[in-house]
Amino acid sequence: MRVEDALRLALEADLDLVEVAPDARPPVCKIMDYGKFKYEAAQKARESRKNQQLTVIKEQKLRPKIDDHDYETKKRNVVRFLEAGSKVKVTIMFRGREQSRPELGFRLLQRLGADVADLGFIETSAKQDGRNMTMVLAPHKGAKTRVKAQESAQAPVPVVPRPASAPAPEAPAAPAPAEGDAPQAPTS
């Protein structure tokens, strides 16, 4: 269809002539309400952004000759990050002669990965990068929702106090025997 005919049709329908595929030969145009089209596209973009999940990467730095107590403190931080649903980048920094013993760092990273295996898994295995060795731990799928469910299950149920002036509810009375019935003796 010629451009002039398409413009005339768009004006008669009180709509806009919009080029939807400019790279096609011949270019493709559509008769539509352009303002409504832009509004719906913005709504779709907003909806898709709302459903996106933001990945947070926390970092924990260690040294190859770390003491047991310091290791437990660092491990506790990694556990806290994984429980919150964040990925954790664990970095071991080598200095001086420590660079000649990368197996110490590798064993330390493997130990940390094994210690937190119930909360997360090793997403990127340990690799040496200059003076540093890094490993990335990621939480198991659904870890964040699992933590929220546990928190809501442990939340105390609010107790509504009874007003002091209200009488306590009485226990229901036992039904009275009918007139024609004889009382029965309890059997033992």
C-alpha cells in the first residue's frame, strides 16, 4: 500500500501511522493509537522489572594462615549471607612466601565449602588470580523463602487479654436425665 493511502486511512480512523519494522524491505507500518501503545509498553516494562530478582554478591576475605577462632567468625558471616539469600565471594589473599603454597588456600576454601554445604553450593570453584584465590558460593534455590517461612512459623501468636469485668466462660453442663429414665449406677 502506498504511504499516502495509509496516511489517509489513519486520518479517517483518527489514529496514527506507526512504523513497526523499519529494517524490513519494504518497511512495515501499522495504524494504531501511538499514545496507548507507548503506555502499554511502559506498563509491560515496569511489570517485568518488578518480577526481576536482584542478585547481591557479598565478599569475605581470608588469609591462608587463619586461626580456628577467626575461621569460625568468617564462616558465621558466610552462613549469615547465604541465609539472607546472597551469593558470597570468598577471597584468600596471599602475601610473600604464601604465594608458593596455593594448596593451603585451596584446602581452606574446600573446607569452607564443605562446612556450609547445607546452606549453599560452590557455584565457581577455587581459582588463582595473581595474589588472590577466589571461590563463589550460592544459596540453594528457595533458601530465602525457606528462611521467611521459618521466621513466620517461629513468630509468637498474639494473645488477646480478656477484659477483667467479663465473666469466665462456664464449662457446658452434663445433660439431665429424662423423667422416665432411671439413674444408672456407674459400672467398674
